[in-house]
Amino acid sequence: MKIRKWLARDTNGEVPTRVGRICLRRRDFAAAIRYLGQAAIRAAPNEEGPCLDLGEFFVHHMAYDAALANFRAAQQTLPQSMKLALGEAIVLNLANRREESYQWLLEIEKRWPEQDLPYVLAGIAAYSSSRFDDARWEFTLGFCCGTCAAACWPPGSSCAGGWIAGSLPRTRLRR
């Protein structure tokens, strides 16, 4: 009863988050999901933080389908957020949907080619799928982006990372 009054008076969206955390401490997971979901929905147009927190909660409790739904819904309102896209890829990998995760990470690489984290995560997804040549390629590209960013793009240019990437066996033409 008191919670409904708090929610009615809530102006800044903090009450659902606080109530969700209280429910977590009391191990009432169904109520925690409901209130944390309300907090994420209220904050979604402005911030990615509550959506990431809710996704982390779902992953912690191995509710991978709920985490995927959360990340996909959040990406509809925040398409420019690389963290939400990476969250979806990580959840796909944790849910043993590694090929889907790897393909999604390749899409993320196309959207943010200057970032090194998608390459590293794609390397992990490829390695866990026994695609060792692809994993080596992804790790090398991640190293290249992390050490010299645009100076070694495209792979095979004059920097050390480009030299390493140029020496990899190319099993497929990537870019």
C-alpha cells in the first residue's frame, strides 16, 4: 500500500529503483524484476545505466531471455549505445548462442570500427565456437585498434598492429 503511494508521488524515477533493491534484499525476485523494469523504462529515453543494471540483474539470475528482451528494447530507444549492443552480444554468448553472438559482434564492429572491445569480444565468441583463425584475426584487430587506432586502419598498413594483421592467414575476406 505504501509503495503505491510512493510511486504516485515519484517525480524523478528513483522510487522504482529503491523498491526494486529492497525486493532484492528480501529475495522477492518477481517484484524486483517488476520494479527494476519500471525504473529502466522510465529512464530509457535518457540513460542506459538502468537498462544495463537490469540486464546485469537478469544475467546474475540466469534469466537470459529476459536480459535479451531488455537489451533489445533498450536499443530501440538508444540505438547509439554501444554498451547496450555489447550487452546483448555478451548475453547471447552466455546463453550458448555463440554463432548468433559472433554475427552480432561483426555487426557492432561495422557500426563502431574504431573501438577495440567489439573485436576482443568477437575473438572470445569465435574461440569458444572453435573458430580459431577467426578468433586470432579478431584479437589482432582489437590489438590494432587499441594500440594505434586509426593509424593502422586498414589492417596491413605500416604500423606494428597492421604488420601483425597482415601476417594472419586470411580464411575469408572481411573488409
